[in-house]
Amino acid sequence: MRESRILPHPRYSPDLSPTNFHFFRSLDNFLTQKRFRKQEDIENAFQQFPSLRNSNSYMRGIIAIGIGWQKCIEHYRNYFK
């Protein structure tokens, strides 16, 4: 078994940005080219979005986060898409 230790990490790192998470990219794609005239239209769109995705899509996205973070750590904080 490998020994592990906690590595120092800055409070914010653009290389590990949570906004690069699968969910936010999907949401961005969903909202692209949409125009909202009323607050209610925005709320309806945000309520509709999760139902358009299947649970496997979310699971793949969550797994991809861990893989990306691990690559970043292994390669001295270089960014990977």
C-alpha cells in the first residue's frame, strides 16, 4: 500500500476549477442561444435542464473530475482538458 500525504494547495487554482465540471459545461451548452424575457422563463429553463440529462451522464462527469484532478496532480499542476 502506498503511503499518502496531504499536499499544500492554494485556496484557488484555475487548473482545478470546479466550473470546468461536466455539469456546468452541459448547462452552458443548454443555455447557449437562449433568450429570456421574464424571470419565470429563466426559472423554468433551470428546472427543465436536469430532466433532459440521464443519470449516466452525471456519473461520467463526476468520474471525469477525479481523473482530471489526478492528472493535474501527477503532472505538476498542468492543466488537462
